[in-house]
Amino acid sequence: MSLRRLSFAIQHTRKLHRSLYFSAAEMARAMTVTFLGTCSGGGPNESRNCSSLVLDCKLANGALWMVDCAEGTTRQFAFQPPDTPSWLKPNSVTKMFITHMHADHCMGIIPMLRNILYPPSIDPNAFVPINPHPKIEIFGPAGIRTFVRSIMTMTLTHTADKYVVHELLRPDDVPTPCDPPEVMHTNEVAGKDIWCSEDGFWREFTIGRSVFGDVLVDAGPILHRDPCLGFIFREHEEPKRKIVILGDTYDPSPIIPLCMSPSLLIHEATDAHIPREIAPQHRRTPEKVLHTALARGHSIPQMAGEFAKTIGAEKLVLNHIGSRHVCSFPAPRHDRDSRLLVIREIERQATEAWGSGRHAMAAWDFMRVVVPAPESESMRQNDQNRSSSYEHVYADVGADGLPYVNKKRKW
């Protein structure tokens, strides 16, 4: 192993033993991203489920937002480590954002709906008040409404609550009709056809209210082998944090105008060249790896790092980690697992391309990334004055020495 790679691995391993905590007051103001699935479409595998993550923007009533929903996502909620400080609940998900229509990003939608919407009453004489408002909203590309409607109908699914699907449409898309009402599922509410602006973006197409004010959501196209979206979640008022979450892509440059200077960038890194001195079973050349990734519409770690540099990202997390045959990168089970060096090499490649002085991190299932709110001096003083209420919460922080192995979980 080269001295450069060895030095990088040693620096990270030393930081494995650092305990990272936030106070209860800090966590009350922090935005968090929890990964429920981090592998590519070749999965799931023994340590990773396919794509899904949950965004907690500290919205009213504890509402959560989800980006992508692969097969098995609902089960991942039950697999959260038992001592997780903030236990995520499926019923708290009120909005779902789907990046594209590939199976590893959307096949878990119907099981999630069946879990969230509850079954109808079994008593035919029971009076059940009908809530005309949807309990969950789904946003996605053209065809997502047909997908959800068809499977709900074909599986004879009926629920007590309603759902709605909004399509983000481009000029050449054909919207899925909601008129006449008979074409809709019995539990479906007519959704919006949200057309992109002349520059190809969807700005502020939905909104949420957080402890700091409005959280706005934008979307834009990114290049994959099929139509794909990236989503931007940003605060309208201070501290104006911005989280950019990209779907599968080999070139996200079309979305750059929407995502400059984000607090956090989540970018795919499906494939990577691993030197044989780290993993002898990996025998492909760097050129072969790059060619394969691009041919399949995906990125390698250097590409993620370069994009993070282009947009000035404060934190970079790699997602959609390869799980197919020669590009399989399972999550390490403990801090002495030989696979840890493979993951560190993936992170090193992105870190060097990023060139920010910070460390890129490769995501694993149940990893939680914290985007804290900058604290004013008055906030810090108030926390010190209320020391009796100061509670330490374990948190995985996604940059600058994040422990790869969650010591609260036995893999």
C-alpha cells in the first residue's frame, strides 16, 4: 500500500475512537439525514439495502421527508439500532421524493403506503369519518402516478387514509390524467402536474414549516441513462442551510444553478478502482472502471469529489455504493474488518478530488448525518445556564472524522 493511502487510512482509524456528541439543544435545531439504504441496483446485499433516506428538517408535528423508497425500506425502520437517539417512524413520513423510476429507487413505495395509510375498518356498520386530505404526498418524474395507481389497484389495496401523487414534468412528458375521477384509485386524491420552468427547473414546488421558518424544495435534471432528478432542500430564513440530494448520475452539471454552496451534498459513487494491494480480488484497471461506470450512467468517487468542489459543498457523503459482482463494496462489520480499507480508499479518492481539506464519507445503512445550526452567543449562554437539561446525544456527523462503524450497533 502506498504511503499516501496508508496515511489516509491511519488518520481515519484514529478518529474511530472519538466520541461525537451533540447536546439536546443542538439536536433540537439540527437538520439530519438518516440513510436507510445505501447500495446500488445490484442489491440489496448482506450489509446494505437499496436506496432510501429520511430527512428531518425539524418540521411541525415531527414530520419527516423521504428521498427514494427501494424494496425493503419499510423493514429498515424496524432494523434501526435499538439505542438510536431519535427513532424514525414510518407514520411520520408526510412527503416522499422519487429521483427516478428505476426499480431500486421506487419498489418500496406501495409497502410504505400500506404501512402509513392504515387498513379500512372491518366493521361495515362502523362510522369512520373520511379525511379528504392526503396523509402523504409523493413527488416524482412522469409515470410515478401511473406506477403507484396501477400497483395499488392490481394488489387490491384499500386504505383508511388518502394519498396524492404529483408529477414533475418536462415539456416532452405526457402527464398521467386524474380526470375523470374514475381513473384514480379509490384512496387517491387528484395530484398536481408540476411543469418545469423555461430553464428546466422546478423551484419551490413544495414547502414545509420548521422551527426556523420555511423549508423550500427545488428540483432539477441530472444526467443518467434515463430521466433523473436531484432535490434541494433549503431554509428560506437564517441559518439558510441547504442539503443537495442527487439521484443516479454520470453528470449532475445541469442542476448546478440550484445547488451552489450547500451545507451537505449527497452524491452517488457506484463504482471505484481499488488497488490490488488493498483488495487482491479487484483486478480492473482505472480506465475499465471509469468506462463501465459511465456506460451505465453512474459516477466514481473522483467525480463526486470534483462536483463537490465545483459547487463549494461544506460536507460530502457518497451514496449508492456498488453492490454488483466486481464492484461490490459491502459495509464493514467492525473497525478491524478488512473491508474497511476498501471503503477508506473510496473515501480517499473523493476527498482528494474535492480538495477542501475535509474528508468525504461513504454512507452505510443507518448512518446519520447531522447538519447543525450555527449557534449565536446568546444560545450558547442559555445552554450553559441550563446545564441541568444538557443531554449528550450520540450522532454520526458525516464529515471530518466520522466514525465509520457505529459503535452503538453490532452489525
